[in-house]
Amino acid sequence: MKEEVKILGITQFRIAYKTRYVKMAIIIGSFILTGSIIAIMVLMAAMNAPFNVLMTVTNIDAILMLPLAPVIVSYYIAADSFVGEKERRTIEPLLLTPLSDREILMGKYITSLLPAFIIFISSLVSVVISWYIIALLFGYPLFAFPDPSILFVIIMSGILVSLSAVSIMFIISERVHNLFEAYQVGGVVVLFVFVPFIAVMQQIMSSSTVIQFDLLTTLFLIGIDLLGAIIPTILVYDNFNRDRLISR
Amino acid sequence: MKKLGIAIKVENLTKQFETTLALDHISFEVDEGEVFGYLGPNGAGKSTTIRLLSTLLTPTDGTASILGIDIHDEPGEIRRIIGVLPEEAAHTHYGTISVYENLKFFGKLYGLSNEEADDRIGYLLEFLDLTEYEDSRVETLSTGNRQKLAIARALIHKPKVLFLDEPTASLDPIMARKVRNLILDLSEKENLTFFISSHNLPEIQRICSSIGILNKGRILKLGKINDIKESLNAMIQYSIRIQNDPSQFIAVLDSLDFVENPRVVHGTLVVDVKNPDENNPLLVDALVSSGAKIIELREEEITLEDLYIKTLEGQK
């Protein structure tokens, strides 16, 4: 990756981080979502829930909620990517640099995904550590949590769902007239995409006790994530248009 | 001055925005090292031309090249060799980071090493009297200082061709003169080419050797300022100071078919005369025979403003 792309991605994240709503998103994404998973674990342990039930609920929470933490952060930063720069009139100097369309997009992906992944990893680590502390405190067996198959699904979901959300928000941000419109349209589209996704995941997981996934279920879940990430990302790269950004 | 060749070549460049034809098959050339003034009323298509030449927009038709590089074939290379001061440039910065960070960011995006970027930033900040603001957040700067920062950003990578949209807007007179001198200096010594869009006609007259006048997407006049003035010389403006009341001679002047638009401005008769070499004696005779006591008859030099207004009025 070219040095210029890294500079673009990291500098623009530093700029984005100075805005209030991005800080808010980081707080909601990392603390509230992670905190609610941990709170449910504590509550169930305090109520002496059976081990299998506690594991199943925690796994489902982790699979569904942990990937949402990076989505919330990347959603706000990605929404701002083009229309926000256009509103602040910084898009023109940026597009005047020698960077190609692809390089600008790569930089923008770094800006949106870098904080998302940092929050995702820190949230995941917090939940795992919390599990072991709760297991020790409440006398549950120190079962390897999460199971590698589930950990794999969580990590891949975190990455791919974030990529999907960022790509969808890029498509929207490039086309709308202001940031407010980007949030409104983005909220509807993201809900439209993620609610069915969450429903499918929940359906799959609610059929049995979720302590580990077999290979087929793992591949199926990752396949859905992959499809949801690849299609909008291809659309972003194929439809990036300087003319539209400048003249709209 | 060393001239190397053509810096900007535009052929039939056209831009259609949905229902608006912003540029209609314009063609012109700008020599290397030249300072070219691009004039026209608001909405004439000046900024669209700059955006097309700087590869921000794609032409609907026609071609253009900068220093022989086609804007369509190698847009990245074009952006590397040009510097652009966009419209209302003072408001195009990242406000929450410092002056230094803004310039370093762009310097790095243009491929400068840390050392090169720091040297260049130091030089530009000193030249533009911005050194004391190096660590200030851009949002705390005055509009004039932000404009200076935009000029520094346009120059950060030592471009060979510069497109400047209203370069001295929001600058105080001293800094405006400094920037004008910088433009002339860079053009003379480093053979940089300048394409300047501006409404500041006296400024354009001071620094530009050639101009293009644009209106409604079409070029109305193009060439060296002196050549264009000469092309308008068939009708020259004269001021006639008269001892008696000048307004009583308006009717006399109206009756002369080689005189146009006689009027009194600040107590002086002002007229436009066709073929003055032939007609001025007749004009003086007509005034004297109707009792005018002429003190002075002076040819007014055509300013760029006159030329601009005449050109646009001619189109109407």
C-alpha cells in the first residue's frame, strides 16, 4: 500500500475523531454494547443459569452485538466521508492531489475501518476476559470461550459487516446533498440490510444450543457476511465519480 | 524570458451539466511561462474551465493538455504538475488541525518526503508571513490568513502550472501586492505558467500578458491585452474640457455621425469617436463653431475594464 494512502487514512481519522458525534459513536459502540453483553452475563450468572444456557445466550449476544460495535463507529465516519468533506469544502483540494480514485477510496476505508477494528478487538477482548472472571466468581467451568468456530464467525462478521456498512455509507455519502440526509438515508438502508441479516442469524442459532458451530453453519454464516460485504464494495469502486462529487 | 512551448492547450472543450451548457466548444492556448488572465461575469464558466483542466470534472466533448499531457489519459500526472487555488479557497481547509498539519498532509499526499515537506512548509510560511500561526488551528485564523494558507497549499509541491481562482481575494493590499510580485517572479525566473481567473481587472492588467474573456460558456476575446485593445481602437474615448457649460454641446455632438455616446462626466464632455485621425479635426471644428471654448482634448487609455465591458456589451 502506498505511503500516501496510509497518510490519507490516518490523518482523516484524526480529523474525524475530533468531531463530537464520532466520539459519541465510539462511546456507544465500545462501552454500551460491550457493557450490555457483560451485564447480561452477570445477571444470568447471578440467577444461577445453567452453564449451557449461559453459554448459548452469551454466544448469541457476542455474535449479534459485537460486530455492531464497529458498525456504529464506521457508520458515522463513512457517512461523513464524501458529503461531509463536500459540506466543509475540503473535497476539492483532496481530489486535486495525484491520488487515483482507488487510492482515495482505500484511504477512506482506512479512515472508517481502522477505529472500527480497534473498537471491535477491544470489545471482544473485554467480553472474553469478563467471561473468565464471571466463570471464576460464580463457579462455572473454565470452558474455552468462545469456541474457535464461534470466535471465527464473530471475527469474520466484525470485519465483513463493518466493510459492508462502510461501503453502503460510501455509496450514500457520494450521492446525497448533505450530512443530515446521509444519516437519514443511511439509517434506513443499514436497517434494511442488517435487520434481515440479524433475523437469519438468530433463526439459525435459536434452533439449538449454541456452544459451537459445525463447518457447514460456519461457512454459511461467513458466506452471508461475505456476500453482504463484497457487493457494495464492488459498487463503491465501480461507481466512484469525481464529476458527481464536484458538480452536485 | 525563456519560452519553452505550450503549457495549456484546449480544443473544443465542452461541458454540459444536465440542462446547462456550461462551456461551449472553447479553444485556446497558453504559452509556458505566461500569466494568462481569464475573465468573465459570474456563471460564465471560468471555474468550470479550471475544474476541467485540473481533472476534477470530465469534459462532455473536446480535449485539453497541460505541458503535453492529456487530461483524459493521465489525470494523476496532470494533478502532480499543477497547483490549484480553488474558488473561495480560504474556506477549503481542515479547520480542526493546525496550519502545519494541513500543509504536511497535502505535502505528503503529493509524495514529498518528511524533510522536503518541512523545508517547503518553512519557506512558504515565512514568505506568506504565516510562521507565527504554524501551530494554530486553521479555524482560528482570519480569512486573509486562510487565503494565504490556500496559496501555500497550491505551491507546496512546486507545480509547473498554477490555476488561481481569485488569488488575492481577502488579502490586504500589501499581501496582495506581494502575491502579485510572487506570480511575476515565478513566471519570470522559474518559467511557471499561471492561469488566473479574477474579477479584479486592474490586477489582471498589472500581471497578465494575455487574456481570455468568457461569457455564457463561450470565449469572446482572446489574445495579448495590447492586441485586443488595438482591435477596439476604431472607437476611441476622448475627454474634452470646455470653459463654458459642457451640457449645451451634447446636441451638437449628437448630430455628428462619427461620435457616439456623448455625455458629461464630472463637468467634462466624454465622447467615443470613430476613426479619430480623420474625424477629430471635424469634431473640434463643430464644437468651436458652436461657441465652445476648448481647454483640453485628451485621449483616454482603454483600461482592461473598458475592454471587458465593451466586449460583453458587444455580445448583447
